[in-house]
Amino acid sequence: MTALRIQGLLFCAIAAGVAAAGVVVADALALALGGTTGLLVLAALILLLGVPHGALDIVFAQELYGVHGLRHWCGFTLAYLSAGLLVVLIWHTMPQLFLLGFLLLSALHFSGDPAPGTSLVARLLYGGAMIVLPALLHENEMARLFAFLVLPQAAMLLASFLHEISWPWLLATALAAAWQSRTHWLTGLEMAAAAALALLAPPLLAFTVFFCAMHGARHIVRTWHYAGAGAESTARLGRAALLPMLGTLILGGAAVYGLRAAPLEAGLMQLVFVGLAALTVPHMALVEQVRWSGWARRDAPSPLNR
């Protein structure tokens, strides 16, 4: 069994367990996650288990653009940070535009998770599931979370819109998962697991599980394959991720200091999601090029199937 299959099955098992808990012990989950402590735990999981996949962008910079040497790395780092800073400035000046753009980009980026051969429609439904489906049963909670990033009225309007389209989105996702399972059973199962997780678990918990156990983990496995899928590539990925993660922690610490005047819950939400958006834009600029090539290296063109 390949590493990608193992990762996919593990995600399905975790998602099913969390979704079931969202039904069986919903009140206990809401109580545990409703306070600042729960938010701190989820934020820590996102930082420690989800963000590291983006730290591997160094591998793609080397392969795609031949970034080597101090001068090249300084230029790459400056471009990467400039793109992230632009996103933060958009949030400060046009928060509604920022939130809409972040949700759309996230859905498009998540659509790259399924295996090669998955139809475009199924990909888009899967990618949008984590954005749209939580609003079906958790509209008020979605509005509350959005209100940390935009004005409350705009947050309510967006949550209401997502609620309106959630039923048809759920139906279309279920049909797409069933259709996809005819040719690739694991992809269909992953789509169903992601939809159940988004629908039944508290929104922030659902996102954390999806981002860490599916999106981030899948990207790390694919990057490992891309780098050679051996002990040497494992060491290379570890070395590649070290400095970017250190830089992320330093920038995160600076952001915490800058947000110290805000209420803790609001500051954490802004740190996590504005920070993720700032990292997503340059990350996508690199990764999408590799995805559209079928995760094939120029010197060893072999698509990543499973």
C-alpha cells in the first residue's frame, strides 16, 4: 500500500471519528472548543501540523526556478514576503474583499488534494466543501468566526449566503463522490469523509482536522515523492522546512505582539487566518505549477498516481 493511500485512509478514519463526535457529544465539544483554551489548542495544531507543508516551498523554488546561492535566496524570500505583506495590507484596508478572496483561493487550492484523474467538477465540489458545508448546521458559528475578520453585518451576510447554497452543494458533493467511487473508490471515500467532517463537526475543529490530516499531510507525502521518495529526500525535506518554520515562528511572534491590544480570541483568529492567507498566495504560485504538471519533476517526469 502506497504512502498516499495510507494517508488517505487515515484521514477518512480521523474525519469519521470527529464527525461522529460532532453528533454524539456535540455539547461537550462545543464547551471544550468554545473558550480561549480550545482555540489555543486548535491554533497550535494548525501551526505545528498544518503550516509545515508550506515550509517545503523551498523544494519547488529549487526545482522550478533553480534558486541557489545567497543572492537567489534573498530575492526569493523578498518576493515571498512581499506577496504575503500585500495580503495583510488588503485585510487592513478591504477586509470584505480579503475574506472573499481567501475563501475562494482556499477552495481552489484544496481542490488539488484528490488523486489525478478526478474530474474538475468533483475537485471544485470537494475544495469548496470545507468552506460551504459548515454553514448548513452551523450558520451562527460561521458568522461569529467571520466577524473576527470583517464587520459583523458582512459576516452575517456571508454566512447566510453560504447557508443558502449549502444544501445543493451537499447534494452535488454526495453525487460526485458516488460517481467518483466507481473509478477510484478511495477518492470517493475521501470526498464523503471531508463532507461529513465539514457538515457535522464544529467549523473550526473541522477545518483544523482537514487542514492538518488531509491537505497538509497529503502535500508533504506528495512533496516527498517529488523529491525522490527515499531516505535522502526525507532528510532534504527536513532541512528545507527548518528555516521557513523558524521564520514563521518569528513572524508569528511579531504578529502576536502587534495584536496584543486585541481581545485574545479575536487576536488568535486574525493571527491564524490572516497568516494562512498571507502564506497561501505565494505558496499557491509555486505549488499550482507543479500540480498542473501532474507532480512530475522536469528531470524525472512521472505523474503521482496511487
